[in-house]
Amino acid sequence: MSLEIKNLSKRFGNNWVFRNLSLTAEPGKVTGIFGSTGCGKTTLLEMISTDEKPGSGTISGLDLTNSKLIGMPSNEKRSWLPFFGNKAFAGNRIEQFAELFGSNAKLILLDSPFSGLDIAVKESLSKKLFEYAQKKSATVIFASSDFNEILQFCDEAAVIEKGEVMQFGRPQEIYDEPATVAIAELTGPNNLFEARRLSSSKAEIPEFQTIEGEHKLFGRKTELGSLGAINQNIILGIRPEQISMTFGASFPEDNLIKAKIVKIKPRGAETRVELDAEGLRLEALVPRLIGLNIGDECMLGLPPDRIRPFSH
């Protein structure tokens, strides 16, 4: 049976944590709860664990008395596993997971459970967690402020922003198609810059001019309503790995602009390259290359179908 949360509200004094938050988590899956620090992830888990329903809203669909909670204190009324985040030793945490995998819990609440653990342990535990969820048809809620963990360890995810679930879907889809500027920033590196629309409402492919550098760029085909008025600025976004760098042959259809390398940051098998295109600062992610130097000029390709418009 699914865990269903409908129109849940919660506030501390005059500060609202949630306003009509709704979410459904399916059995057999690991559902991520993601958002910035302080967005209410832990509060939501606490409300689920105590079946608290303040103000308006409901939490239903599962027998909460047969559940396991990792990430918060034990509760005498239920069979929670006590675990206090980074305050616990890794050995104790592994023992707690071993106890969990030997149980028959149908609801598992995890609050940053892998924080501080090495990669090998994380991957081992996550594999067992997926297997447990599928074998026991258990509903697993995995809260984290690290989107890389959400990408790696969750089947689907809800992004909490401004007290609501602003986006829900497979983690990779959220990364590729963030619904807001805030989500685009939270889910990983992103080039976000202001531009003004040049094309009319009848144009099939919108054209923009960046405020910094005054570069003309074509963007993806987008519904006119999300582009705003033609005389108002809009935010454009493109992930660093979606920008191509070339020192030779080029493809004009990819919004070519000239840029200068201003910083090189090796990251193992990849390299982050910071660039200045006449005042427009961009970052590209490329395979580790030999011969890149600060001050070198190159051409950047920004494919139109990778440029995502965000209204203010």
C-alpha cells in the first residue's frame, strides 16, 4: 500500500514549514525527499513517524506501527531504530542497517543515513536497501540535502521548495528538466544568466540576447506563456556538461560564442573550466584534457535544445 500525504500544513509560530504539501510514495521503491537545508525534510519525517496531522492534511495508507526509522531518536510507541545522524559511529550505523534488513518493516524513514560513510559502504547499503524494498514491497523514504545521493540511491524524488512539493519524478529527469531556477541551482552546477527575448510570439524557436556580453542565442522551443513579456528579462540555464568547447571545427547551429579560459579546476576524470565570453561568465565540464591553459581562447557551443528558459 502507498504512503499518501495530502494537503499537509505545519508551522512554528508565524513561520510556515509546509503549506498544503501533497506526496505519494509507492511500495517497492526508494522515494527521495530533497531540498535545501531547513526546508522541512526532517520535520516531514517526524510528522510521518508520529502520524501527526496538525492544522489541515492527512497521512495515510500504511500501518505506521510496523515501521523503522533511521535518522531520529527512538520513539517508545513504535519500533524505531535509534540513530542520530553524524553523531553515531559508522559501525553502529551498519549494525542498525543489518537489523533493518532482518526485519519486516513496511515503512522505512531515512534521514541522511549515508552521511559520513565512504563510497563503498554507501553503495553496498544502497544495493541492499533496493533489494529489501522490492522483496518486502516496503515503502522507503530517503531524505537528503545532497542531490548526488538522490540521483544515486532513489527511484523517484520530491523536491520541496517554499513549503510545497515543487517537482516530482525520476531524479535524472529532475536534473535534466528543473522546474525552477532554485531547483536548477540546488540539483547541481548550472549556468544561469539573464537575457531578453528578441523573437516575436510567432517565432517557432525563441531568440534571446544575453544581458552580459550581448550574445544572441537561440533557445529550445517553449510555450509563449512561460517566456513572459518580450520587454522583460528572463533567466536562461544550461548545465556545464552541455556546453562544448572547440579550438577548430565548429557547428554554427550550436550558438557559437568566443570565450577565454579564466580558471581550470581538475576534478579527477573531468575538468571544470571557467570562461569569460565578453563579460558573460560560463562554466564548462569536459573530459580531462592535456593542453588547456588559462588565457587560451576557444569557441563555445550552446545547443539551443539545451538552453532552458526560466521566468522570474
